[in-house]
Amino acid sequence: MFCVLLAIAAFVAPRWSRYMERAGSKPLSEGGQVAGKAPGRLGRWLQKPFGTSQRAVHKSGSAGRRGRSKMPL
């Protein structure tokens, strides 16, 4: 849901969307750091969903800005 809102915001207001992207990425990175402190493989397994979600947030923000830059306006 957040990725869809971010993509729309990036299309409408590209500069403002960078702040939104950072705001959505920060809790994910902190969650991944905490999950990564679990011992052994368990830490890597627990960290993976946070990294995947963080990658999706960055990808949707950049896709919205890229779509905006291709508009003929």
C-alpha cells in the first residue's frame, strides 16, 4: 500500500517524494538491523523481508519519478 502511494507521490511531486521514501525506508532498515542480530542463519532469515520491502520502496519511488520525467509537459 505504501509503495503505491509513494509511486503516485513521486509522479506528482518528485522532490517531495524523496522525503516520503526516506521516511518509509528508515523503519525498514532499523527493523532489519534488529532482526540481523539474531544468531546465525536465523538472523539472515529474519532480516530478508525487511530488505525486500526496502528494495520495493526504493523501486516504486524511482519508477514514479522516472515516469514523471518521461511526460511531455
